[in-house]
Amino acid sequence: MRASNFIIFFLMVAMVVPAFADDPPVQTTRDDRGVWFIEGGDLYDVYEAMGYAVATDRLWQMDLFRRNSRGTLSELFGAEFLGSDFLSGDIFIRNFMYSEEELTGLFNDLDDDGQVAVQGYVDGVNRRIFEIYGDWLLMPYEYWMGSFFSPFVGGLRYSMIPTPWTVEDVVAWMALMQRNFDPEALDSTQLDNFVLYSTWAQVFPEDFNAMFADVRWLNDPSAQTMIPPPGKVGELTTSDEVYSVKGAAVTEPQFAGIEPDAFPDLGIAAARIRAQYEDRDEALEKIDAKIKMGSYAWTVSGDKTASGNPIMYSGPQMGFSLPSIIMEGSVRGGGMEVSGMVIPGIPGIIIGRTPHHSWSMQVGHAHTLDYFMEAPQSVSLHRMETINPAGGDPVTFPVFRSSHGPIIEPFPYNPDDPGSVIVSYAYGHWGREAKSIEGFMKLARATSMDEFDEGIEQLAVSQHFTYADRDGNIAYWMSGYDPIRAAGADPRFPMIGNGSQEWTGERRERAHDENTPRGFYGGWNNKASVDYPNATNTTSYYFGPFHRAHVIDEYLAAHDDLTYFEVRDLALNIATTSSFGGGGNTWSFVADDFTAAVEMDSTADRSAVIAMLEAWDGHFVAGGEAAWRFGPLRADAWVFQDAWIKEVMRLTFEDEFMASGMDWNGQTKHMLFNVLLRALAGGEAALPTYYDWFQDKLASGKPTDAEGIILMALDNTITALGLGPYEAPRGEIVFGHSLLASLNPAFAAIHSMPFSSRSTYAHCVEFDETGPINIQSMFPLGESGQLWFDGTSTPVFDNHFFSMAPVFDPFLMRPFPLFD
């Protein structure tokens, strides 16, 4: 809102006095940490109370989420703010998201309960906003910054006040939130893959097919899976043995299904699309609105627990913003009894527990996105959009689409000069995202696994779900709409938009399993099942012999008679491991090969390194289990093996990438590590390598065998690091308020705690036949994100802003009320 209109608007809304019933149909109470409990009323009443409670705690945060999804951040901050181009990012979001009419249509397509829930939630949010209009001291401090302290905040020049929400706002944020939790939806790997493939074809004409197949494989049967493999490929052994993949073989090379000249040069297009995603992330980081993803979870049957009861643990990893991206709540009304994790701006409990069951969510790997290469005649104008950046003139621009989806390159699209590369965005969940509102309601209302499955079916995001219930069941699902592609289409590359590679209209069957004889399901964003291929539009979800989830699998497979606390505290155990993917122990996967190389040609220093590593417990924190929570240093063995492995990788892969004008260090590390493991395994690898990666392509004089490279890397690492001690700091998780830091740098680090590869939220639930008998949970900072204005330039933190820190920081959990 422009400053010239602010005073008039202030006077108008200050006269508004909301009228509410003396006896509201629902009661909202809060515990000593500020967590809200909603009881009574019908469905509308419950969601209205929820919207009000969330807005009371997190209005500024949810406003940022809303504006990001609607492409209106520049209308709050201006075209440029803190060195980032918010206007271009808004135009990009408007271009590949839904129009206003489409958002309305998605809301209208919801069933009656879905519409009631969204409308109730919106009305509750707006009840809080209208309270602010009646008492401006209720307004979050960040809005006051824009109104009164703008001369001191870089780029803020305009008055800011909260504006009412609409149902379209909720639908837009629901859609974008799910795309943020979909590893493919905001990635450009299909395009990058073709650039890599065509570049190697020019530089290595004899070897490029084998090289590409090695680093961008489709499916490795040795990858750890959520569903235990059937038959000989993992015929389930006793619980004290870890599943082995020896003998599971891929007999046919997974060569590319297209020629390297199938498309024009995509280098510029791929770089521009990638830059659009990265620039938006950078801008969101500066206002604490970036969404991150990860997660670990496990569910253990009564056959493996000391009590004979199933126990489930959920640990979604969504980063450490201030305030946290999540909060917690409980609902007992409107036909629901559910408590758990809430995301501000999204109606309902996202991860939760009921009297019947509990569930987790982790990012899955359904192949949900294709880029189509379009011809100009396939592109048409869809609509015109206008953005009104604060302090600037309105900006009107066209949005173009093909039959596959929005045109995202060239951007902006000019029909008079379209260029030789036109790329559209084809998303498997397009038009389905709002239905997740119904899906989450069904998850909460389910009274059987079949009913829970019906809720999973409606979720428009690829997520792993683990599950436990009072009937003694445990189960696993991976949600998401994975379109069946045309025969012969290679999912690693963009599709041809001439009609020859259209989706068939069918979907891949969801991965699902119940009550495995193994006694547990568990993972850390790993592969769903042996036959489910990689998510080929993101290098983070190419699965191979190593995955950080091995630390979960190994522990649960090796332990029986697990207590509630052992199931719960496995989270601390794995969070103090670390590798390329934020957890796991890479050394355990190369220890045999690296040790054998040293034994062939040992020296005193080389043997000293092996002795140090043999005595290591596999955790990056020095000092053993007693130091996992607060130990200040990294283990010397962890420091050394991390550097040694990376040096082996550099010597192995640097020449091929350098000869192609690329930087090996810019590649996804766990992907190359898996190629290395397959190369070291030779003929024993489930998925062999077809190219000799130990060659010396640049004639640098490096060894040309694995043993020689391992030893050279070891000597280089000893020269660089010595034999210790290293006194390497453990690291910290730092919570800062970027917007406040522009006013006072001290706010860049408001709170901190020791680093670990931990989750943002956690709950651990045990069931007997009556329902949950033990619920514990934790999340960072506190329930409230409210900063109060007291007439000065220093904000006042709400009493519940840090209410959970005494529980979360030391990696403890607190009991949560059961369902009486």
C-alpha cells in the first residue's frame, strides 16, 4: 500500500469493531508452551478457530508464504529489496502457477467439506486481521518496520499492513508448498542432463554413451529401499542381518534413448531456468521465507519392540528458519480427533496422530515433471497479468502456454521472436494440488488402513509415509502422481513436444506395503522399492549402493526388543552422522577397499590413518555417545575420512569434467560417490560401470588404477591435514531474522544450538489396542512467531517465541496429551 493512502485506510479500519458471539461454538485453550487445543463445534467452527490461532501466532510468516505463492512479494517490498530482484521473481511465479480464475476453479472443485474447511480457515485468519485493524498494537512488528523504520532498512520505503485472505490465497500456497516438497518440481536436471550428454558426445565421441549411463543411471537394484525387496534380491533374512544386494544384477546398459543432436544447444536455456529457481530461493532466503525439504522416519512392529506394541517416529526436515516453518496443534471437533504438525497458511494437521493411527511424511521420488520442447505454433497466449510493485509503476506481462503447460523459456516469451529453444513445464500434479486439503482431512478421519489409503490417493505431492495403528499394523506408502510416459521416451531428458511423446493418461502404481515380515519400515528420503526408478529431474534422487538411510536400516535390522526410548533416540544417533546427503557414514562403504590398498603398500603414516579409522564409532561428533548432544568438536577420524574420500573422487572424476569445461566439484557428491562405489566393486556391482573412470584423460601423471588413486589421495590428505588432532568445530544451527538484521546486525544470530543432521519437527507415538499410550514431540524455537511493537525500534519477543527451545535444543522431547 502506498504511503499516501495509508492514513485514510488507517482511519477507516480503525473504526471496525468485529462482532462475535458471547459463547463461541468452539473453545481454544493453550498449554504452558503456547500450543493450541481446539475443542467442540462443527467443521467450519474448527477450521475458523484454527485459522485464527495460526494467524495470531504467525501472521507475518504466513503472509510471506502467501505472497510468494501469489507472486506479490514485490507489492510488499518493492521491485528490488536487499539486493534481490523481487519483481522478476514474482513474474516468474505468476508465469508458471495458476491464474486467479484457475485458483477459484480449484477451490470450487473441492468437495463440500474441503470448501468449508478452507472458507472457515480464511475467515479465522481474517478475524485476526480485523482485530488488528481495531488495535494496531496487535500488528506484528515486521509490518511496523515498513511503516515507521523504512529509512533504516535497506530498500523499505512504503507502508505495510496485513491484508485480508481469500480462498484463492490458501489454494495458491497449498500448490506452491507442495511443489517445494517435490524434489523435481523446481529443478532443471532433464535439461542439464542433455547438456552433459551432448557435451560429452563432442569431447569423448567413443565413450560418451557409457560415461553418461554411469553417472545418470535409471535404476540400481542395490539401492536401499523402503519396501524390503522380494525374492532372492533381498529375500528377507533374520532381523540381525542387514539386507545385501550382492547378486542383484543389471544385465543391460542403461544407455541414453536419444541422439546427442536430438535438440538444439540447451546450455543457455538450462542455465536461465536454473537461475530463475536459484534467484527466487536467494530472495526468499533474505526474508526468511525459503522452504527446505528432507526427512527421516521409521515405524516398528510389535514383533520387534519390548512392549509388543507398534511404535512410529517421524522427523520431517524443513530447515531452521526464524520462526520455524512449523507449529503444533490439536483438534477435537468437527468430526476429527487429531494432533500434530501444522504449516502456517495450510488448513489442517499435516503430520499427526489420532486415537486410531499416526503417520509420517518424507520427500519421495515420483517422476512428476517433464520439460517439453515446443514448436512456436504450439504456443498461445493464455492471459495477461499485472503486478503493482511498491513504489513503482504497474507491470503488465503476457503468460503463454502450450498444451503441456506454461512456457518457461524463453522468459519472457516473445511470439515475434521465439528463438530456437522453447521449453514448457509439464507437471503431473497440475490441477490436483488443492485436493490435498481433502486428503489431509481423510488421513485425520481414517479408521482403517484402507481409509488412510484413500487419503494418500488425494495428495498431490510425492511423499513417503510410514504408519502405525492401534490394531497392530505398520505400513508404508509413497504418494504422488507419476505419469506413464510414451514408449521409448527417456525420462532423463526433455520430451519432444510434437505429439510423439505424450503422457498416456495413466499413472504408475503407487508404492505400498503392509506389515512386512522384517518388522519395520524406515528411511531418510531413499528409494521406495527395487523396481521404482530414480526421480530423473533431480540429481538428489539418483539412488545407488550408498544412501544416508543405511544408518536407520542397519540399526533397526540389528536390534530386537526395542523400547520406546530406543526407537525415539535412534533420531539422535543418526543425526550425529554426516555425509554428502546430511547423514550417513560413507567410510563404512569404502573401508574394505581403502584398507586393502594401504595393506598392499603400507607406511607408518598410512597405517596410522587406518588405525584411527578402525577405532572410530562412525559419528561426526567427537567424544562418543555422551557428547552427541553438546560435544563441541568433530571427530578427527570423520575429518580425515571425509577429506580422503573427496580427494579420491577428485582424482577419479576431475579429468573427465575438466576436459569438458565443467567443474567436478559442482556435481552432486553422493551421485559421484555411488559411481565410485560401483567402479570399485567391478564385476560384483549390481549395476556395473561401463566406462573406466580411473583413466588419466588429461595425462596429468596420476595413477590409472583404483589402488593407486586411493593411495595418492591418502598421501595428499596426510600432506594437507597431517595426522591430527584437528580441533575441528562441530558447527552450529543458527536462527536469525534477516529482515531485522538489516536494521540491526545483531539479529542475524538470535538463537543457536549445536549442529546435527536433525529434523525440524518430531513425534514418536506408541499404540496398544486402546490407542496411543505414549506421544512425545518437539520442534524448534516456539509456537509463536509474533514480535510485538512497543513504540521503539526494538521488537519484543512473544512469551512463547522460544518456549520449545529448552526441549528441542538438547534433543529431548516432551509428552503430548493423549486422546482420553
